[in-house]
Amino acid sequence: METRGNQLAPPTPSTDVSNTPTSERRDTDEIDPSLELRLMHGWTAYACKTFATDVEFWMYQVPLIALQFRPVLDSVLAMAALHASRQPPKQWVPTEGRMVPLRDVTYDPAHPYQDVNNTGKPRSMEINEAFLNRVNHAGNNVYLASKRRSEMLAASRFYFERAIDGYMRSLQDLSIENIEAIFVTSVLCSFHACFVLSESDEDSTLPSVDPVQWMRIGKGTRFIRHRWADLVGSVWLGTSGVLNGKPGIMMDDPTLFNTEHGRPFLKLLTYAQDFETIHAEDRAIYKDVLCYIGAIYTMIVEHTEDEVAMCRRIVGTASWNDPSFTDFVEARQPRALAILAHLFACMKLIAEKVPWFDGIAERQIPKIYDQLPAGWRPMLAWPIAIMNGEIDREPTETQIDDILAL
């Protein structure tokens, strides 16, 4: 764990983000090559475009890295499967020249199509009116979508766990030869662990949907980034393209921690200070996180970055802030949980443009509310108002002040 003024230390096995024992996971013999090919196609054609600003790096370079480093491949396949789980079943229609959802009846049923979603083995079929009516029946659509979602979520979990296993082992032997691949694995696992936070806790096909799991991976990403800079220098690191965006765009930018940006949220720093002692070092950590969230909020309101870039910054919260904040969340410190709820509210503000965030606020904010002592619950007034759509999609600073002035 890293704290201010101390040396970085690599994550230990105790920070493993998977709750499933290795012995319970499927062996390599159970891997379906046709499924992996379909998922890789899904990655390059669709999934990588939904969260990355530097699309060419993730579309072209990452698959090449994945061919040489299995944890990268596993993390890519996990993301592709998670993306596929949230898409409706589709079929290729030659006359349309595109993939068409099964519920879409605009295509000509006289032409054959290839079923590429469920079996992994394309099969040509002649669509007649009877078949068209059958697959487009509402009940069948629900069944097909549910079945495919379940299958893809199971695949996503399988590959995510494999990626985490390989990632944790590789952290013990970082070198200039493998650090880029390990960093890519960490970034992708971080996105995956964040995006599943909208899923139900009862879904047995998923790893834990506790935000602590996502934040732990972010701690690892931060460690790898600093270690990489030690090995090769920060200038080369900033221009390598792997920092989840265009060269240099995610380097430590002082404006991300500008106090002015954090001003609307700084009441969270002073709330209950008469009853809860905050050490000066911890107070500085909380302030930086609030300023970071405030900077994201300012970007949302002022449209200074596109939503995909803001998605990257939100997911990277644990990586770009002091890792002690993750420790505070894991210890269920009320101040840390309340701050985290405000980050989830920011996800809600851009969920229309970043569907990966859809449902996260609705799933996580009530959970935080239930964990907070009664005296802290008023501090969730603004996140709850955002979650419920009770204030404008882009509320003003005055609205925040009014809600927090309780």
C-alpha cells in the first residue's frame, strides 16, 4: 500500500479482487476457441469503441499484445463478453448489409442469415414467415435475450477471473519486457470491475460487485504506472498511448486537484468534524478526492471533455488518487462512503452517453445509504436527488449548496 511520503509497494495476494478460489475455476481445456474468436471480433468491432478515447490503440495494438500475454487476452475477452451480455441478440442480414436485432422486422425474410450469437458455430437458415413470427414473438425475444445474457455473463466472469489470476502472478515479476502488458491488463480489469457495479448482487455468474474490488485494482494500476516510470522514465510513459487516452492526457494534471473545482463538495470534508477527528494527512487525501470529483463534475457541466473521456477519468479515480482512500472505503469510513456516492452520482449524469454507467448509481447509492450511520445520511441528499432525477441533469453549484446546507 502506498501512503503519502512512502515508497510504493506492490499489491499483495490479500488484495486479490476475486472471491472465487482458483481450484473452482475452469481449466484451459474448457476454453471454446470459437467463443474466443467471436469475442475478439466483438472487441474490435464494438466493445473497445465504447469506453476508449484512443480507439486505435485499443482496437489494433491491444489485440497484438494479447497474442503474447494471456492475461491481456483474458481481460479483453472478459470486457467483450460483458459488452455482449448487454446487447440484444442479432443476426446478419445480407440485404441489409448489417447485423439486425431479432426484434427488428424490417429485413427481407426470404434471404438466409447466419445465427452468430448463441452456438458459436454459424449455421445458415432460410427464414420463412413462420420462423420470423416465432423469433420475433415477445416471449421468445425475452427468452433469447435472457439466455444469451446469462451465457455471456458466465463467459465474462470466467475470463475476468483468469485475467486477475495472471495479473496477480505477474505483479511479482515486473520488468521492462512485460510491464506494458501488465498495465493494460490492470486497466481493462479496472473497467470491468467498475462496469459490473450495475449488476445484481444475487447474480451468481458475476464476481463481487462491491466497489472495493474495483478500487483495489485501481491501486494496482497506480503502482504499475509509478513502477513503469521508474523503469523507463515518465516522458516515454506519457507518450506510449497506453494511458487510456491520447499521449499525456491522463498524466498527473494539477488542475484535477484544483480546490476551486472541489468547492461545491467540500462540505463533505468539514461535516461532523466536531465529532470525528481527521488526521491532517487523511484530511489532505479526502480533499484531493473531492477536488478530483469536483473537476469531473465541472467537465460534465461545462462540456469541456466528451463523455467517453470523462468515463475514463471516473473509472481511474482510485488510480489517480492516494490509495489510502481505497483503504478508507474498504474500512467503511462514513466520509469515504459519502464521497464515493457523489462519484456514483457523476456516473448517473453521463449515463445516457456512457451506457456502461447505466444503473450503477441506482444500485450502489442505496447500498451506501444503508451502510451509513443515521447522522451521515443527510450527506447523500445530492446523490439521491441525482439518482431519482429530482433535479436537473446538470445541476448548478447553487443547487448542490442548497441540498448540502442541511
